[in-house]
Amino acid sequence: MKKTLTLLFALIAVSVTAQHTISGVFSPAKDYTWLIAYQLKPGTQVYVADTKIEDGKFKLELPANAAAGTYRLVYAVPQEEFNFDVLYNGKEDIVLNFNAQDGATYTTSEENKIVNSYFLEINALQKQVIDFYTSNSTNKKELAKLYNKINSTQARYETDAKGLIALNFIKANKPYIAKKHETIYEFVEHKKQNYFSAIDFKNKQLQASSFLTDKTLNYVYTSLPLNKVTKDETETILQQNIQTVASKLDGVHETFKFSLFYDMWIYAASAKYDKTSDFITTNYLKKLGNITNNQEIIKNIDAHTRLRIGAKAPEITWNDGKNSLSKLSGADNYVVVFWSSTCSHCLKELPELNKAMQTLPNVKVLAVGLEDEYNYWDTESAKLKSFTHALALGKWDSKYADLYNVSATPTYFILDKDKRIVNKPETYKEALEYLKKK
């Protein structure tokens, strides 16, 4: 009897701590070498495991205590771009195939198979609704039939996903369905009004995934009028959309809020919606950054804003303030280059730029030396006779290295005649290509 109980307890212990795996095939095999797994948590992610991909095959062992939830698999850099998410319920091994064109398909995993199947099916049906409107069809019965199919499909998947993590995503994605026939303008407006009806921003499973971010970005940046609007009008609407999102976040933890607004900021900044990115920073990110101790990100945002295309170049002074960038005149373009007399790349590139200035009479160069000491700079700067020179002692800790966010030398900025930043070339060759086109 004692032996039997000992064996029984041993079996229970094994089952409680059993490890599960994520395995499968990446193709084409030659394009993939390593895989890293992170567990997603609200507003952040935590490293879990990694493994080598050999001949396209991999097997990733999850820790025995790996919690159920969403895991991000990163297969290349930059990590923000080359990844995909999987659902792990703590009970099953996951087997998948991946290629860049089709993404991940699952041969084993109840959770992932049902959620993938759902999104493929429901998205195809919603596309049919859009096609109905864009084709200017007036067949009300056809539209009603489509809506009935969407309704029944949604209900079927919600039933099939009971008890699964996937149910959180299926329920939150429930599409808008009109109760009666609508014009395309009514449909678009009502869809926008009901966009978040099924979404609970406090749901931890949704927060610990890309779902809420993707849904939010889609709402903010695509919920626009059908008629053509100006960029300023677009930005006004985007800011209204952001305010709508903010109204849905009462009671949501600040860490997740910061992450969500930061993703909105990244999109706005990348799309050059400057008024909108500033709106997000001023109204949300700065306060949330202080609360969540994300001051470094706020510092980087401020640097981006200060140095983005179209911004007035920050002031630079030298000779005890007697000379300044703002006082430079007589050129159509100005090149500000941060360099160092001990930087080998600088000593190759700047003489070439100095030589090229002889053929660009409407361009002036301000060369700011980031130096630890005076001696080398004095010798090397004297060789660059067509430049105006300024010295910033302290090198990486100098005022101008911080003001212009310089992390490597040489770093170039091209300004217009009003000292607004118009280009940020990587090399002197790119700088010259830009200037010669002017």
C-alpha cells in the first residue's frame, strides 16, 4: 500500500511539473537560425527560452512553470518586426509551420488552430460586406444573408472556444452588424461608433497580447471619413479618435496605458503626423512616463520631436556665445556635422566634404568637434578650411551631443536657409547627393 501511494504521488508531481514544447518547421530553412520566446504581459514582455533552428526545424522547451497566455516568438532582427504570437494554455504541446508569406499554421494546438480559423473566416465574411458596399449593390436580401452568416459564425466559434484562452479574442473581435439596411455612410459611421462594443480593455489576456494594440491602431488611423480631407483635418480626426480610446481606459493599469499610447505615438511619428504625435506626448505620454518610470523613452521622444524633419535646428553657440548657428547667413543650405579629431571615419569623410564645398557655393558647413581635449581638434580642424568650426568639450557628455542626440561620429544634419532640418544623411556621400539635387 505504501509503495502504491508513493508511486501515485510521484505521478502527480510529474504531471504538475510536466514541460511542454513548441516545435515545428521554418521555411525556407536557410533564412532562419535562431528562435527566442517571450511571455507577453500587460505593457511588457519577459524572456522565457530560446533555441537553435537547424535545417529549418526547431524544438523549444518551455519551463515547467510557464504560465498560460500569449507568447511571442522572435525569429530575426529587428525583433519588433520579425515575430509572431502563439497561445499557450499550459496543457498542450504546439506544433507549427512558418513561412514569411503565410505566417504560422498549426498542425497541433487546439488554441491556435481555432483562433486562426476564426480570424480567417470572420475576416473573409467582413470583406464580403465591404465588397457589397463598394460595388454599390442594392440587394438588401444579399446583405441580410451575409449578416446572418456572420452572426452564426461568431456564435459557433464562441461555443467551440468555451474554456479556451482563444475565447477572449473571439468574443472581443465580434464584428458590428447592422440591424437594418444602411447606406455606406451610415454603415461606416455606425461601425466606428460600435468599434469597441465587445472589447474589455481591462481583460488581462487581451492586454498581454498584440490584439488590443492592433485593434486600437486600426481604429485610430483608419476610422476616417470616406470623403477626401486635408492633412490638418485628418490630424484633428485622429486626435478625436485618440480621445475616444482614452475614454475606454478608465481603471486600466498605467503600464499598459503607456505601452498603448507609445505604440500610437510611434505610428503617428512614422507617418509624419507631427501634430498628432505631439498631442499624444503632451496629453498622455509625459504624465504616464513619470508614473511608470519610463523617462528614458520620454527623453527619446523629445529628441525625435526636437530633431524631426521640418523642426528648427537647436541653437549652437561658440566663442563664448559670440557666434551662433542662428547668425550664420548667406547660404541656401547649411550642413551641421558632429565629428571628432580621434574618429577615423571622420578623418576620411570630412576632408572629402571640405573639398566638395568648393563646388557648392550656396552651402555652408558648421563642424562641431566633440572632443575630450583641445590639441588634436586644433590640428585637424585647421585642415578643413572651408568649414566654420565650433568646439564642444566633454565629447559624449557635452551639451550638443545630448541636444542633437549624437551617438556616433560623424553625424550629419542638413538645414534650409531658415535653419530648419530638411535631411539627416548617414554619410557625406548621401549629404552631397542631396545638396547637388537642390
